[in-house]
Amino acid sequence: MKPTDRTLAGHLPAVAPGDTVRLCGHVHRRRELATVTFLVVRDRTGLAQVVIKAADGQEAPPEETPVEVVGIATANPQAPGGVEVTSPVVTALSDPALTPPVELWRPELAAGLPTLLDHAPVTWRHPRVRARGEIAAASLRGFRATLDSVGFTEVHSPKIVESATESGANVFAIDYFGRPAYLAQSPQFYKQQLVGVFERVYEVGPVFRAEPHDTVRHLAEYVSLDVELGFIRDHRDVLGLLRDVLAGMRAGIATYAADAVSRLQLELPVVPPEIPVIHFAEALELVGAPADEPDLAPEHERALGAWARETYASDFLAVEGYPMRKRPFYTHPWSRQARPPGEGSNSFDLLFRGLELVTGGQRLHRLPDYEEAIRARGEEPAAYASYLQAFAHGMPPHGGFALGLERWVARLVEAANIREVTLFPRDLHRLTP
Amino acid sequence: MKPTDRTLAGHLPAVAPGDTVRLCGHVHRRRELATVTFLVVRDRTGLAQVVIKAADGQEAPPEETPVEVVGIATANPQAPGGVEVTSPVVTALSDPALTPPVELWRPELAAGLPTLLDHAPVTWRHPRVRARGEIAAASLRGFRATLDSVGFTEVHSPKIVESATESGANVFAIDYFGRPAYLAQSPQFYKQQLVGVFERVYEVGPVFRAEPHDTVRHLAEYVSLDVELGFIRDHRDVLGLLRDVLAGMRAGIATYAADAVSRLQLELPVVPPEIPVIHFAEALELVGAPADEPDLAPEHERALGAWARETYASDFLAVEGYPMRKRPFYTHPWSRQARPPGEGSNSFDLLFRGLELVTGGQRLHRLPDYEEAIRARGEEPAAYASYLQAFAHGMPPHGGFALGLERWVARLVEAANIREVTLFPRDLHRLTP
């Protein structure tokens, strides 16, 4: 009688009326009317309506209680998907759940961000909030599928590192068996070294920034999507790959998170066949900034985003040729013929809807260039011995990029604060849940 | 004349003789004979032989130098794959490479483990060493594909946590903006909480263990493959899923790392349609250990592995029903009818070739059970408030498992030391490269 196979809520509309089904999920909504109780059951695929009549002799557990419901699939044009479950036997799978801090059954969560974050294990259950996590996961599927298909190898580099050499600032110190060590700010040094091994590598993993600033864009820990590849001509090859990766991420969402997209009523960005590129110097001119500005301010990025939208109908714009002094020491200087050498670097930022999403470019690959760049910072190459051995033993021209997963999702869903799309954010103030 | 498309070494055998090709790679081997120099070029797909004659007027850069070679594909039954490159133009893409600390062109690396690890960015270039990384990556593809196909969502939980509550020992302390915090030993608490959100989740990410022991099996940082799912009956459902995941990982390797498998002359394990299971009490009896032993010693695991091999022709054996006192506090007690309650737990270890590879099981899901278990440890539930809110607000019966990626690869390639299959290992003594 009781079917062993479970029917997922999302599959209920396809069940033949009259069939017995077994639903498993949380009570999303309990609505007790005079003669009937409606129980909406939520599982990972959607919502299903269960109708309990007095004659059924069933208790309706409170919202969020996990339940099993065995009953009859019954056509009802009023029910979601046109099929509901009647004559149910409802079994609570745990104790009656405590009332959630926010009503999860409402279309929108009516609570401020601190409340939502304090109760993240519960508030993330809301279908529209959960959708953000589904979009993040589908983005990763698209990211990896794109890179796997062109010969990349996934790697995992250590997050505990000996020195804070990469940037020297904003690192978390740890006690490593009585010695000082640090949390890696990025897998940059490792992914470069591994180009010598695998030629094309990517890593998806946490990076750590002891950001002393409290902004809507920064986290102390986030998921970085890192890519690095060898035998490139210059940063434009990296940008070409980035274009394909973004298209793949978009396709991943459209394919694997279609339901989340419709729950959020999102319009996914179109990734153009070629991402428009503007040189840093031209970008400054375009936004009316002084020619000696070393970087783009957020308002400049917004203006450039609007310009790309108007001029190219593109949500994406790459700015190349940033001044060397604003880029990390391993950045390759400008080498394309369109401009004289000595002007800027073979690096780029990718703006997505007017906000920096990706930083990338070509790296130095010759040992003497590294030694010179490190000395120019007033440091000794010996402090980088472990990193530099890859270059001493032969490294090809290479480059790559890094993309913050949370930032990508935040821009997609137009979240005002990056914490809205981070399962359990870490920042200056927040260390739980 | 010079083709813009690159020919990969592994594709050279398919090129029509007489065609011009462009290879990019590192000089793997330079062999200078009286009248001819053989240059073996290595790229991510394999090795290609280049023949330089005096008349070609070409320099042959030293081993490990990255090069571009443009030449003619020429049939030669003696060459690897039957095709070599003649009349080449060889261009070094960087300075001549320093001689590697170990000869990478030899079939086997002739050096001790400390030398190999000190020079990891170079020694990993060896084709048989690189193969281990390719197998790890292909395993992950299989892992994710299996779980993606049955409704799992990939998640990323924070690695910086507020308290060391999960086990209380062997954690790394960090300075978090002036406050104490810790590196997560596992995503256990988070993946459980997220079952309430996504129902089925997995995470691939680093975990940190301040292991004060120096063994061939332990690392201070490793990649954990974590899975958790809701609405299970008991741990046997988890074990069934684990079986499919292992089969998927094996298939991933066979499909995506076939060349690495043949480079290492590996025999991949057969994953049986059902993994044989033995109860802990029976396992003790079988190996002749006293009935009150709380755990299996390594020699017991080896004996059980041999027994499974003989009895079931299986490389895998699950041992279920471990005593509660050796399992973490969130473990669900034994509930299957085959044995009386109070005997052991709904948990298992999976032995792979006689070595523990996976730990898994059913977890508690009722809040009162957690409160009791925490008090039984002499602690206060309030210390776990953030974790426990998920249970207060309704959690289904659930369970999962964790599998160490490096351990899996180590057993597959029969590495004597787990460091051999870890790109940049971290342990009591090692913090670089």
C-alpha cells in the first residue's frame, strides 16, 4: 500500500490522478480552515498541497516540521501544478518544529539582514533565498564544464602558507604547531607554479582577507574561482577564455537552476561572442577623470558599465592596460602593438553591470623579471625562493584570472549586500553561525 | 607558413605526414648525438619527438625550457606514436632553464621523498607524478557528476569558525580581528544545517587538523569530500549512495584520466553493485579481537580487507554498528532490527583495500537527543546554540559521509606515504613550498 518510492513535489503534476504517492518534506504552510486543513509540503524540488479533512483523522504538524505524507494524487486546477494530495496519512519525522524567527511561507522574507543572517540555517530555507545557493552551484557546474572541456586540471592548493608575501597586508595569522603561519589570500602563487605541471589549471576554494573595512562588497572569507593557463600570447588570450567561462556559467544556470531563475524572476545576462575591451587610458578619458589617475573609482566603473550597455548592448566590459603601479608585482607589462611599451600592463578588470567582477592578466614568466620586480618593492628574492624555483626551472608565458563566486551571484540577483548571497558570511563583526 | 593553431603532443600521431605543425611545451629530454639532436617536447597531453639536424641550424635549449617548435610531421615507426617533427624551427619561450634537481626525463624519479617535496613545483612535472593529480581531478568529476544527477546541491561552508566544539582537540587557532577563532576541522555542522535548506548537499574543500602525530596517513590540511542528505531511513541509505559515488569516481578516472592510468599501469578497483557490510561485533570476532574493543586497529582493518577480497572479491568493505563511545556525539544510535537497540551506532567505516577511507552514518535529528548527548559530554547545549537552531526548527532524519581525497588517491596508486599524492603537503614539519 505505502509506496517505497518517494514522489518529489516537483514531479507531482506528472502523477496520474488516483495513484498513491509518498511525499517527504518540511511543512511549509499550515492553513487550518473550518472544515479542512491545507498543508503545503516543501522539498528540494518545490511545493505540494495536501488536503486534510476531518474524516482523515490526521494531525497537521506545525510549520517546518519534517513530515512524510502518503495519500492520493488528485486533480485540482486550484492546486499548484494542478494536482494535490488527498486522503493523507501524515507522519511527523521529528518533534513539532519551533516557530521560525521569520515566516518562511510568505513570498518575501520580512526581516532585516542581521536577523536573516543570525538565523541563516532557517532563513535559507525560504524558496527565494535557497534559489541563490542553487544559482551559485549551477554556476560552478558551468564553470568546471567549460574548463574541463578544454584540457584544464582541477587542483587544490594549501590554504595555510608560510609567509604573507603576496600582498603583505590583510592576512590572518595562525598558530601552526607553535610557528607563525598565515591563511592564503589567494592561490595565485600555486596556480602559477602548477602551470609548469598541468599547463592549464583551475581551483575553486576559499580565500581569506583580513579586510578591516565594513562594506557591502567585501567578505573576510569567500569562494574564489581561479584559472591559470600557459602558452598564451598575452592577456587577450586570457580574456577570450574568460568570455567562454562566463558563457558556460550562464548556461549552467539556465540548464541546472532554471527553477531558481524563475522563482527569482531573473533575467540572465547575455554574454557577447566577444567581450568589448577598452584601454585604461581611454576609460579615464571617457569618464572625464584626470589622465594620471592610477585606478578607476566605483563611480567610474558604473559610468563605464552604462556606456558598455549603450554602446555594445553588453553587461560586460573589460578594461585593459591598468598602470603597473596599481597591479601586483608579478604582472606582465604592456606588450601589444596598439600602444607603445611602458604604458600600463597586460592586465584587465572585467566589469559586470558596472562593478568589478574579475581581475586577470598575463604574469611575468622570466626569473630575472621576477628578481627585478621583487627588488623594486624593496624586498629580497630569497624571501620568495619557494615560488621562484618554478621560474628558474622554466615557465612558459602564462596568465589567468580570479572571479569571486559571491560577487557573481550578488550581481546576478542584484543583491544590495554580498552577505545576502553568502551562506554563512564572515566579516569584521560576524563569526557565526 | 607558421600555423596559428597549436598541435598537442597527444594529437601528433593523427596528423597527416607532411603537414606543418606547431608544438608548445617544455623540453623533456635533449639527446645530442654526433649528427642529430633529439628533442622530446612535453605538454599536458604527452610527449613528442623533434629531430634537429645540423642543416636545420637550430639551437636545442636545455631540459625544462618552454619552447615553441614549428616543423613537419613525419612518419617514423621508431618515434612515439609513429610520428615525429622534422626540419624544425625551435623558439625558446623563456631563458634557458636551470637543470632540475632530479632528472625528470627518466621513467622513475630517483630521489627521496623530502627532495621531491622540497622541489614540488618542479618534480610534479614528471609524467608519472603528474598522473596522480590527473587522477584526483578525474575522481572529483565523477564524484560531482554522480551527486549532481540525484539532486544534490554543491555548497561552500566557512573555514573560519567561532569555536572548537566539534571535537575540541587538534584545531588551529587564528587571530580573527583581535578575537580568537579556529580553522574548521570539517564542514560537519554546516552540511547538516544545510540539509534543512537544500535537502541534499555536498562540499569539496579543505579541512584542517592540528595533528601532532607524524604518520604516513595524516596531513594537517587535506581535501575532504563531504556529503549529507535528508529523509533517509538509516545509515544503509547513506552506504547505498556512497557505493554509487565510488562507482562514479572510478568511472570518472576511467573516462577522464585514462592516459594517467596507463602511465601508472594502474588496475582500477571494481566497485561491487552492493558493498558488503559486516557488523562491528562480527568484525571483532572475525579478526580474533576481544569483544569489548572499542575500535578496529590498523592490523584488524588489513585482515578485514583481505577477508573481503577472499569472500566477496571486493576491494571495499563496510563495517557498521561501531560503539557509540567511539563516535562523535551527533551519531545516531543503532536502530536496525537485525540487532537489539543499545548495541552500537548507525554509523560505518568503509575500508578500501584494508584501510579506512570513509566515515559515515546517520546523525541525530531531534533537538532533545542533541541536548542529552551534549550534556553527556559534560557540556552545555547553549555552547552549540548556532548549530542547534536548525534542529529546533525541524530537521529530517539524515546522514552522510566524508572521504579524504588524498587518501583515496594514495590507495589507488598504492603510495606508501600520503604526501606522495598531495601537491603541497602540510604537516607537523612542513609548511613550504
